Amino acid sequence: MPLSPLDIHNKEFSRAFRGYQEDEVNEFLEQIMRDFEILLKDKAALEERLRSTDERVGHFNTIESTLQKSIFVAQEASEEVRRNSQKEAELIIKEAEKNADRIVNESLTKARRIATEIEELKKQSRIFKNRFKMLVEAQLDLIETDDWETLLEYDIDTQNLEKIEKDKEESNS
């Protein structure tokens, strides 16, 4: 068990002939006790700081994990849109080969439309991604604002409200 400042303070030494100067020993023990108390306080402060830092790191790890999951979901959705677009394009190509020139012209028109739709879907995906990112950032900003503390500290003066209400009733009478 480590020594405490009280252990140092209460330490008694036996007396011997021609021993050390008692005042010097006591003064030295007092100095050790003061220094030891300072070290213990510093240690406690550092442990608290470490705990606080660990909590913040945990919070940021949670945010990172949530963002990674969101990105993964967005990537899966994008991949699904891409696969679906590819399947639709393949079907159009097979139909075009079966029906010759007339259908080739129609297929080219459809292919152009699909390409436009793909670009539109890409644009919409980018817009969705940006909006989602802004939403997440806005939510984070909302959580981190000091307005929460202000709201919790807000105190309504009910006596003043009752007086205003009573004055209003009297003026209406």
C-alpha cells in the first residue's frame, strides 16, 4: 500500500544516542509530506483529465462509426442503382438486336434517355449525399450549440406573470 501524507506525518522514529537532529528530521518529513500531497493532487487531476479525454474519444469514435455506416448505406444504394441501370441497358440492347433497324433507332433513343436518367440519378445521388451530409452536420451543430444550456437555465418569473394577468383582469372589469 503506498504511503499517504498522513503516514509520513505520523511516522515516529526511535531515539538513539547520538542520533539525528530531531528538528531537522521533522522539518524534512514536513517537506516530504507537502511535496507528496502536491504529487497526489497532480495525479488525481491528470487521471480526471485522462478520463475526460477518453470520453471525448469514445464520442468521436461513435460519430465516426455512424458516418461510416451512412457512407456504406449510400454506397450500397448507389451500387444498386448502377446494377439496375446496367440490367435495363442490357435488356434494351438484346431487344434492339432482335428487331433490326427500326428497333435499333428506338433502342438508341431509349439508350439516350437511360443515359440521361443515369446522369440524373447520379445528380440526385450527389444531391442526396450533400443534403444528408448537411443534415448530419446540422444535427451535430445543433447538439453542440450552447442553446441547450441556455434553455435549461431559463427561468420564468411566475410572480410577474401573475401580476400582469391580475392587472389585465382588473382593467377588463
